[in-house]
Amino acid sequence: MFIEQPPWFYRILFPQALWRLPDEKEKCVYLTFDDGPIPEVTPWVLDVLDRYDVKATFFMVGDNVRKHPDVFEEVLRRGHDIGNHTFNHIQGIRFWTHNYLANVKKAADLIPSRLFRPPHGHMRIPQLWALRKEYRVVMWDVVTRDYSPHVTPQDVLQNVRHYTRNGSIIVFHDSLKAEKNMRWAMPRAVEWLMDEGYNFRLLREIE
């Protein structure tokens, strides 16, 4: 559970970040994808989301946007949100704050968004304080673990079914590493969420 749904003591480390956004009037979730865009996976994700008339937020790696601008533009054209996921998918705890912020800024030159998610959820506290001046820092309430070679596609779906609750921010990955698990589990997860009465919201709605 520590990975799939971060416990309260981990959330306390970053109280200013967004972890979960429950609504008192209706059941809702925020579907997000990390690490794209890439031509092998992201267009397929977009087609699936279109099939179900669902919008999502894509936290993008700047270098992938640089290499695949057409895929980036297609995400925007189809009405989805985008967010900054650094330029090189780097972990903040491994970098001095000024170097980390420079990498975020390099990504921002390609990704016009006030939303930011740190790769792996790892940051130094000074990095968070600095980023909050310009960004809404978005963590998650449910990480599907679709990227892990140690779980099956069925496990990924079960993580969504078991841990999702009202206001959950759910993380999938439009990456090659996650492709096998995600392609099987994501459409089934969307169907299950719909059957359970969840509405899908974009993170821009919290602005």
C-alpha cells in the first residue's frame, strides 16, 4: 500500500501538494498519465480516451516533447490537460535545488502549464517551496504501478479497483516500460470507474 496509495505520514512531507480532491456533491476522479509523449503509446491512449469520452492530464517529459512535437500537439488538440514532469525525468533528491529548477524551467519552455509533478514523487523541501511560486504541485492518491515488471496487468487493474476513492488522482504511464500492463488495464479501469459512478475531471478545474 505504501506505493499504490501513499500513507498519511508521506503526505505530511509535502502538505502543499495536491494528493486527493474529493467532492461533496458527486464522486469524481482525476486521471493522469506520466512520462510521455511518445508515438508508440500516447496516440493509442488518446484513442481509448476518445472512445469513452474521457479527458485526462498528461505530465510530460520535456525531452519527449522536443522529440515528438506532433504527438504533443495532438494531446492538446483533443482537449486534454498537460503538466510539467521535468526535462529529463530527474529525481529532485539527487540534484541541488538550482539544478533541478533549471531542468524544470527547460521543460517549461516547451510545456506551457502551471501544473507540475515530480518524477517518482521525490523532491527536496526547498524545491517544493520554490516550485509552488509558479506551479500547482500535483502528486497522487493512486499509482497503478503499470510500469513495474513485477506486477501483472490484472494487478494494475486491481490497484485501481482497490484503492480508488472519491477525489483520487490516479496515475498511469504512457511509456514503453508501462505499455504492456497499461494497454490491458487502462481501458478496463476506465470502464470500472464509469460503472462505479465516478465522473472524470481535469486538474484545470481546480484552478
